Amino acid sequence: MKTEKYEFYHQSNIITLGNLIDDLHGVHVHLLRLQRRYYRIYGKYASLSRILKHITKLKRTTKPHYKQLPSQMIQDVAIRIDLGYQKFFDYLDEKAKGLSPRKVGKPKIKPNHKYNSVTFTQAGYKIEGNRLTINCFKKAFTFWEHREWTGKIKKITIKRDNVGDYYLYLTCENPEPTQKLSLTGNEAGADFGMKTFLTLSDGIKIGSPEFFKQSLNEIRSANKALSRKQKGSNAWYRAKRHLARVNKDIANRRRDWFFKLALRLVRRYDKIAIETLNLEGMKRLWGRKVSDLAFGEFSLILRWMCAKYGKTVLRAGRWEATTKPCSDCGHRNENLTLNERQWACLECGSSHDRDINAALNILRVGVPWT
Ligand SMILES: [Zn+2]
């Protein structure tokens, strides 16, 4: 199974998709409230078949507009809630038996702003070229087909983000395998840094792009604009959405850069070793800069890219000593301070660039990241 993501073009009827999501949220709320009432009266939850029967009745009586929604989607909402209750009961059973399972809560009513996607599993839609037709609306929506999907479509999901853009996710079965890149025989350790984004053990340094810094200013001014508005006013909502848009654009640019960088590395090396950092700890220590560089995000992209092209990621645990040992002889330089960029080993005399030495050590201790 493989999922591809496509963005819908901005088009006048896109609001239909938003309304569909909101309507299904209405169904979600209604069914969960129903379950609670049922429980209060009968002391148990209603079965799925009972709920489905009830939905059929609702369409005739108090909720005639449910007839306009894809019936399979309404069923899906009911099924998801039912699954939630089943998991909850399984959890209670296991707990009663004295086991200690992972905690599962009772299904909760999601607030509107967290209910942002709907899924078609079987029928009810058609895809021709870059047009998605939803049968019951008799409307087509075009999306930007920046790449082709392969295999048979098993499931489609429509998502809305907090900026108000809509996306289509196509989950395909038996996609054509991607081509593996030919092996080069190169391997490298990579050390993440504040100023230099990556230092590779063969001496290559990759600086952080300038737009990381520029984007901070953009966020700051969007934040300031928001704080000047009266909370809850129209202008405030506009400013809030603008801030979300700025954040999204920056995240997109950053991810784009990460993908390009990861691809460059994957082409050049067969094995890349990275350090898994304690991201939470560093965020507290260094403030925004680290979260901005988003090492964690890059590691995941690199790992994904390596898997895709048949290369290997090695990882060095965050407790491994990588900075102080000499990469030539292993002697630990206990006196090394944070500011020393260059140092010479007292044991074997070799001189080191701090970051390259660390990268070499990362390569040495790295184990395959599975
Ligand atoms: Zn040494």
C-alpha cells in the first residue's frame, strides 16, 4: 500500500467539500450523543447494526439532509465510533484480567476544528485524470496532479488543513516499486549543528539556508499583527489565519529543502549515519532555532528516502559519546569546551575539526535504524 498526496486547486465549489466534512462531523456528534443517552437509559451501548438501522430511520424523520450525503461515509462514521467502543471495552477486559494494557479512553466527541477529514473506501466517487467526481453531488473537483500514482486505488481521503486548503490522499495497492539507486561504495557520518546544518565525515559542510532566518522575521511580524487585534473580532480571525498561512508556507519551504538535501545524500552515499538527538531537551536549551532547523523532521525524511532508494541509515544513540573521543585513537578529550572548534589529540597528535570528528564517531558507532 502506498499513499500519494495531492492538493486541490482553489475553485469556487471547493466549499462543498468543506460542507461535507462539517456535515459528517454533525453525524459524528449526533451518534456519540445518542450512544451516551442510550447508555444512561439501558446501561449499555448500542450495537452497530442498531445504529445503522437508526440512521435509516433518521433519514426519513428528523435528519432528511442525511440523504444528500454519501451513505457509505455516514456508515463509516458509525463504524469508526463502534471500533472506538470495542477498543475501549477490550481495554477494560484486559485490565479486569489483571494485565496492564495501554490505556484507551472512551470515544470522545471531536470538536469541529479537529474533525478535518473524510474517507471513501469503496464506491461513491470517480477519478478521471486530475478530476475527482463525487457521485452524490454530481460535482467534479480538480487537483494538481504533480505526479502519477500507480496501482489500484483502494481508498481516498479528503483532508482540510487549518489554512483552509484541501488535499486528496490516494491509497493504492500494488504500486510499481521505485527504482533502487546504484551503489556508490561511499559512506558517511553526519553531525547536525546550529550554524552548519550538516557536517559530513568526509569533510563536506552544508550550511543552513538563509530563509530559515528570514522566516523567523515573517512569523514574528504575523504574530505581532495578531496580538494587536481584538480577540474574537473579524480582523483577529483574519490575522490568525494569516499566521497559520505563514507557518505553513515556511514549513513547506523547509520540507522542500530537506527533501532535496536528502536526495543529494542518498545519491552520494550507500550508508549515512546520524545521531538521534534529544530534541525536547535541545528545544528548551536553545529556543526557537533548533525547532526551526527541525532535525527530527529531516532524520525522518532521510530515513524514508533511504528506504525508498535501497540505501541504509545508521543511527547513533543520543547517549553515545561522539564529541570527545578522538576518531583516530579513541582517546577522550575531557577538556574539550563548547567553543573549541579545532583541537589536537594529546594521545596520537592528530588534529581535528570538532564537527568532522563527531561525524566520524557517529559513523563508527552507528547501528542500522530499523
Ligand atoms: Zn587520538
